[in-house]
Amino acid sequence: MSGFIGIFNSDGKPINPFLLQQMTDLMTPQAPDGQDTWSEGSIGFGHALLRTTWESEKERQPHSLDGNLWITGDIRLDRRRELIDRLRASGCSVENDAPDVNLVLYAYQVWGDACLERFSGDFAFAIWDSPQQRLFCARDHFGIVPFYYAEMGKSLIFSNHLNCIRLHPQVSDRVNEATIADFLLFGMNMDVATTTFADIQKLPPAHTLICSEGRVSIRRYWQLPEGVEYLNYKRPEDYVEQFQELFQKSIADRLRTNNAGTHLSGGMDSTSISATAYKLMKATGSPVDFRAYTIIYKQLITDDEGDYATQVAQMAGFPIEYLVAEDYIQQPPPQNPEYLYPEPLLIPNQVCEVDITRRISGYSRVLLAGFGGDPAFEPVPSEQYNAVHNQDFRVNAWGYIRSLRRQLGLGTRLPLDIW
């Protein structure tokens, strides 16, 4: 993904350009296609670009259309044709191949905060409205793109890269113990508004963050509708055709490229996505480079993933590569920065998955996968979770964690590299 960083000093203190550049440079290994910074008085943006679509060949960030509105973010919009038609109907002169970031700025010019009602896709961005001296930030409906932020006195620091925020001298490495407890008990942080670090928060999915007149306000702009109108077709085949049409449109929105790779398992999600993606790419008539990668086990567990994945690849007609999990497990933990994560993961040593990403990056910037099929419904607090977050249980849990740390000789603070 592209990387962005922003700093806003509501007390009027000028931006430190060296710190802003240092934060931007940290994102370069993951986004090498262009880096730039912009600052004006007490507001500053930095951006590192990873081009993933045809339109992004013309993209430049931080970006402004008129010098009054500035934007930085990681943005990939769906349903572009529909949005462009709406913008043109509102008087905007928009080119068909305008980058997604331009469309967001045009939409904000026309509809203000209500622009989010016209967006579909994966995004997190910040807009500086100079005439109103107002910062407007938003995260996509399902939280596909992260948005981290820290309020430190009169400074607001934000990014989609957590480690960039940690570079700010006012942000400490103090750990959020509730988040660590969630990870140890449930394998993930159950609170969508927090991170492993006490000073750094996370903007929840489908929320905006607005900083104006020295105050930060957060609000939800969308939620799944409770009452829905059910489809009522005469033939069962009509339901299948409707699903196929929507499924193909959603994949096509993510395939504005001629080169792509995919995680391919034996499950329904990745196999359906991979076969459909390759079919759509071949239909364009242009040369296509599409490859599948499958993780298999030969010793640790009985594994049929490779067999099923092979059948799918042979039927669809695209090449497939196999990565043997045991070959990576036996390797010592890598020290390369790109293998390290700022927060603990359920699978702490995802070397195999990272190697797939590395291989695909050699010929493409798009990786398709079947992960996270139901982000709207996760995480779901369970009875166990509610019991754990009962005050009496928390006291006992924290006591257990502290006792364990003492037994391990870890001292009073949890080292950041323990996982």
C-alpha cells in the first residue's frame, strides 16, 4: 500500500521539515514509486507512493487542485465510472483516467463531508481545508486501510504506518496492557480503536476524524443497514447470475493492471477470486502475467491444499508455485525490517507469506487473496470476551501477566521485542 504521514500543531507551531522527511523516508521500502512532502505553517503531509492501477501512473501526493485543499492518503476507489458521472453532473471537469486521489478532492469540493456517501473502496486519507483551517480525515467502511493517530498535547500525528508515528519524539513506547491481554487470550486485539501502544489510537472503520479550532472529534459516517430489501427473483438461476455480476465487478475494480499474483489455497474464497480474476484479465486481450502461490506442508500436518490448488490452476490455465512451510519454519528468524511487524500477530513468524509478497513484487504491484472475507462481522465480542473484560477478571489477569513477567526476568515493563 501507499504510505502517508501527517502532523498538525493546533497551537500554530511550525512543522519540523526534517522530522516530516524522516517519517516519509521510513515508508520508502514498501512504497518506492515516489516520495514527497508538503508543509504550510503548522500542517504537514508526507507521502510514499506505490502504484497499483493504470490511473496511479499520473498520481502525485501530497496533492492539491487549487492550493486551498491538500490531501494525502492511500486510496483505491471502486465504481469509478459512477462517481465520475456524478462529479461531471455537478459541474466538475474530470478526466476518465484521473487518479483516485483527484476524485476524492473533487468530491470534497462538491459535497464536503458528505462526499463519503459517494465512495466505495479501500481508503484512508486526510484533507487540509486551508480556508476553514480544518483537518478532515476518514477511513473506509470496513477498515481495509489502517489509520493510526496520536494526540500529544497540541500535536496530532497520523499515518497508515504505525512505526512512522512512533518516530515522533513525543510518542512513547509505553505498552497498552489491555491490548496485550486481548492478544494473549484471543489471538487479536478486540478493540478496533486501540493499538499495542498506549499513545497511539486507531480510527475505527467507517469513521471520520476532524480537527478544528483545537478540538478533535470522531464520528461514525456509515453502518450496515439493519433492515434490507430481499431479492425476489422468479428463477433460482437469477440469484446466481446476480451474484456473479457483482462478484466480477468487485474483482474488476481491483484489477486495473495487466500483472497480478494471488494467494491460492484449497478454499472457496481464494479459488473463486483467482479463477475469476484470470478470466477477466484474459478477456482484455492484452498480455497478462498472472501467477498463483500456494503454501503446502509435507511433514507437520496432513495437507490437501496443494492438491486442490493444483486442480484449480490447471482448470483455469494459470501457473502455480508451491512454498513448503517446513523450509521456512526451520530457518532462523529474519532480521530484515520488511519481515518485522510493529504489533504482535497470531502467526508471529509470517516469513512464508512475506516471501510470496516479495516474489510478486518482482513483476506486479497487485496481490489478490481470500483473507478477511467477513470484515464487517469481525471481531465479534463473545461471552468469554465480556467476562474477561469484567473488572474483577482484569485485576486477576493483570496480576497473572505481571507475575509471569517477573518469573521470566522481564522487569516491570513488557519488552517490545518479546513476540
